[in-house]
Amino acid sequence: MRIQVTRTGGLAGHVRRAELDTTERVDAPHVHALAREAVAGGLRAPSYGVPDGFHYEITVDGRTVHCADPKLTESQRELVSLVLREGA
């Protein structure tokens, strides 16, 4: 499974992108479950939360959803954190 996250917004307005391929990961079943839940809880169109908050675009195997702080689900928050931390 290929997961891409793009984070925009924040005080500085920097864009951050990362991609994670779960093929060789030992925790792939957990990451796949997070991805399914994150996509199920996302919106098809961009949404913006609070001023200076982050907006996220999550793409899982070609399907893209949007979410924004502070209204991320637990699975979205965990998935975004994982991909931005460990993705390339």
C-alpha cells in the first residue's frame, strides 16, 4: 500500500509532503487498518479548521481525502504522524 500525506497551513504556511510504502513493513496490517479508517473519516473536498491550523491531504492507493486540525480522527492523526515522521 502506498500512502501519501501533504500538510499545508500553520503559522509559517510551509508545505510538507511524505510518502510511505508499506510493502516491507512488519507493522503493515496495523498501518493498513489506520489508512482504511483515515480514508473513511475524511472528506472528498478540502476543509479548513481553525486559523493557522494544518490541513492534510491523505492519498491511499490513489484515493484522496482531506481533513484539518483540530477535527482529525485518532486514526488520521496517527497515520499523518507516522507518514510525516517515517516517510520519504
